[in-house]
Amino acid sequence: MSKQIIAAFIVAITVVFASCKENEPDLYANEKDTYFSLKHFALDEYSNYALATNVFEKKTTVDGKVTDTAIMNIRKMDWDFIVNTFLKADIGTHSFLGKYKFTQFDDNTDNTHDYMYIAYDKNAYTQKLLITTDLATNKVRGLYIETDEHSLLKDVHQKLFYAPMSIIQIQQDENPLVGKKTHTVIEYDVKG
């Protein structure tokens, strides 16, 4: 494998994987400057799982019909697509301050503490970001993101979910100006 391919792989994995530090989740990179950063989260996750050897099952479903399945190790996953999909929803820069309503709450039914960001602007790309952490350890259990993108040619709504070293799910509803609506789900589920 060439050095360029290895370097690209390391960069892609670095950006996608994320995990919370032992203490408080990185909800604010700097409380006065930014909200939760998916990029920082991804770098933390990579540092925790860079040497993982997990096997994932990939399943793609379009309009309720399974169109593709595959078993692959973590190094064969389409990291470029996954990374770009999640990081496009990042709200961790100064330009997003004041554009989201922030709330936090405990959920005693599953022993989690949740942090939620909801966009004030209905035209914002990232409409919702929910970070679920373990109530006892503060480790991130999951990320849930909703996005909306509107153009003259189509509207696209996504629901993204990530549970560390368990599930990566990308749901996309596409409503084109011409043609039929489609609902696509791409899911990577860890095996074993």
C-alpha cells in the first residue's frame, strides 16, 4: 500500500471516530467561542480506536428494499463518505454561536445525560444535534443529528446516528423537483 493511501486512510479515520474524555464531554471547545465540535470529537475517537480490528456489517436499503450487504473490517469501510457526511453537520465554529437553542437534561430511564442543540433558523443545514452521555462516566454513548438541505433541484433530509464502536447509520430522504422521492439507509453495525 502506498504512503499516500495510508496517509489518506489515517486522515479519514482520524476525522470520523470520536469519543468523550473521561471528564466532561467537549460540549464547548471554549465556552465563549464555540459549541460542541464534531471534528474534535472525531479526533478523540480516532485516538481511542485507531488500532481496532472490528468487523462491521454494511447494509444499504433503498425505499425499504435491501440493495447491498457486505461484511468488512474497519479499514475497508467508506470512511471518506462517512466522515464527510457527519462533518458537514459540524456546528463547532464561532460562526454558529447564538444560532442554536441549547438544553440539557437527565434521562433516568437509560441513565444518560443529554445535550441538545436545536437550530433557530429553519433553513440552517444542521437542524438538531443530540449528544447522549453516560450519567455515571460522562462518556458519549451516541450522537444523533438531523440535517436539511434545500435547493432548486431537490430537498434532502438526513438523520445521522453514531454509537461508538457499535453503529453508524445514515438515513436520507431525497425529494427531487422531478422524479420520485427516495429513502436510503446505510448502516454499519459492528459484529462480535
